[in-house]
Amino acid sequence: MAAEKKKPESFVKRQVLQDIEQSVQKKWQEAKVFEADAPAAGSPEASQEKYFVTFPYPYMNGRLHLGHTFCISKAEFAVGYERLKGKKCLFPFGFHCTGMPIPACADKLKREMEKFGFPPQFPAVEEEEVKKPAASGKKEVAADPTKYSKKPKSKVNAKSGGLKYQWLIMRSLGLVDDEIKEFADPQHWLKYFPPKAREDLMCMGAKVDWRRSFITTDINQFYDSFVRWQFLRLREKGKLDFGDRYTIFSPMDGQPCMDHDRASGEGVDGQEYTLIKMAVQKPYPEKLAFAGDKPVFLVAATLRAETMYGQTNCWMGPEIKYIAFDVVGGEVFVSTRRAARNMAYQKLTPEWGVVNELAELTGQELLGLPLTAPRSTYSTIYTLPMLTIKEDKGTGVVTSVPSDSPDDFAALRDLKNKEPLRRKYGISDEMVAPEPTPIISVPEYGDLSAVEACK
């Protein structure tokens, strides 16, 4: 028996409600019911109770989404309720266009056209990865839309939908290639998205006085003057001053880059380290002859400066590339290139933001150097190999405290016990001779906690 043909769904009732909604909204616009003007002095309106509501300006690097609707609805319902109570209500609306996300997105589009042509032809494998996740062998279960997910999601992810290329993100907004290329100009974003957002809000029936709608940035000279006025008054009152502070900085843009201004790295914050200067003992080997008479320091970044009394050696990554560079005070530091760049923006180099690179050296070339380490109980310690050092963390130079660090103790023990490993890297018995120095007493572990933990 043939299956009974399913009747097409009817949306008549829904369409009737939408028609009523649009009809009422049209009457509101024609009657200008949400336009609020300042009442004349002494008029009956002047004594009328007032109610003002506003909403944090949504950022205009995309269309408004359901999260905006949810938040705006609170202001929307409040102003509507107070209007019913007879108050004179005002709801202006601004669109946020200041900051780095829009220029960052525009720059991405430029780079993608330069690299992949127009329209861009992205690598097929990467496009496939965007379309569907890799097979895991397990049956995929569709997410339940009625359940709340606590998985954190950044604003960048919320607007990108997980797509890798900016061009694909723009396509997901319903834009065609000829339209997308216009967004390589940051100014185009300011002309395109605010009107779209206004259309969406009007469809929602937002009770906004659209005469009082505006965008930020200096394109809007009125708003720009308003912001300038605030800062000038605060400066006059001594509430603002210029100075230095540690922050995430964009060398490309020459300015600080706040959390939501970044194209990537949202949520990343600075990490404060203490630099430990370990002096290379003279006479310098030939590979450091470029330094002349300047003091040369291997600089380690530590979070545990109080443990420096227990230093027995210094770790270097044999395959990692290090550089020697000039710092203030006529000294030479050795670290990874990444760390040197960070130090240059913290006034540690003679010229701010500039690294005067004297030489590039591999960790292998720096092994076996005799060092004088501050606060160490040993007058001389040596650079030894550690294969697990990460080039993108700290300075790439790691000071070793085997009394309190299990990793340091285990690595030092391996070198002591494995003569072939020492021979491979040219490490003598003398270089691994220092024993852990007791410095901190830990309940149940004693004053050599790492040694005890590794038993």
C-alpha cells in the first residue's frame, strides 16, 4: 500500500500575524511616534516624567544575530512599558565602528585576493575541512537545540561560524564575490552594515528615534567631537594622563590591541616573567667573539624567582635558533628571536621596537658554555641540552632548579646516567656534576621535593 502523501504545511495564521505587524509598524513610522523632541519651557510636556534607554553599540563587522536580539529586547520592552505608563521616552541607537576588527577583516580580504586570486580559489582540502569535521569513527549525534551549551564561544567565533577564510565568512552572510571585494576597503563596512542593522531593528519593531542614530569613528564628526570633549575635560580635571603600561601591542598597527580588537587571540593576556641574567664567563668562545668586551648574558624567563638559589645548570634547545642582540647598558642578551622582539617593545633595547641582531646561533652551538648564575650556590654552571623546550614560550633559555622542579631533576638525571647522550652533545662529566641544592622545605616531601617526587 502506497504511503499517504503528506499535506503541505500551512503558514496562513503566521502570515496574518506578520501582516498585522508590518501594518502597525508602518503606522508608527508615518506618525513618527518614537521621535522625541525636547519640550518647550513652561509647556505641559516639560513637566511630563521622562524615560531614557540606550544599548551598547553593536559592532559593525557583520549582521546582527540572535544574541543582539535577546539583549536589545530588554531595552525594547522596558521603553515600551514606560511609554504605556505615560512617560516621555527616548531610545537612540548607535553603531560601533571604531577599533581594529574591521581593518583586520579588510586586510584579510586583501591578502586572500593577493594569494588566491579573484574570486579566491582556496585549497580544496581546507575547504572540505570547513564543510565537514573529520570522521572520528563514532556516530555523530546532532546537537539538541533545546539544551543550553556551556561551551565557551568567543565573539570572533560567533561571527565567523568556524570558517577559516574571511572570504568564506562573507559568503556565509549571503554576499556574492563582486560584493565581497568591496569590503577590502574598511570604509565600505561602515556604509554597508549599519543600514542593514537598522533594517533588522525596524523589522523587529524597535521603538527607536532613528533621527538620533549614528556611527562612531571620525567619519561622524559630531560624535568624534563629543568623545574628544570628554577626554579633554577629563584631562583638565587630572583624571587622565599619559604613560606606559604593559598591554598586548600590535607592531603592524603601532598601537595597543585590546581583546575584541584582535582578528585572533581573543582572551590572550600578558604573562609577567622575571628575567634571570646568566653571564657567559670569559674568555668567550670563538662563536661569541662578535661581542668583543661587552658582557654577554643568556636570559631565562621564570615565574619562580625565589628558587634561583638552587640553580645547577641552564637548559637550551639544541635545535632552536637563538639570536644575540644589543640591549641598554652596553650588554648583549641571547634569547629566541620572538622573545627579543617582545623585549624591544619594553624598552630593553637601545631603540624602542628595534632589535639590533648581532648573530644567529643554534642551541647546539651554545651547549657547554660556563655561566655565572645570580644567587646560585655554584660559582659556575653550564648550558645543557633539553629537547622539550618550546621556542614560543618564555625566552627559549631555561634555568634549572632540580631540587624543586621534577622536570629539571629528571632531565639532569638522564644526562648523568646516559654517557652516549652526553657524548652526542659534547657534555663532559664536570658539566653535570652539580647536585640539587636544598632551598625550600615542603611538608611530606622535605627540602628536595622534586627528588622525592621522582623516586
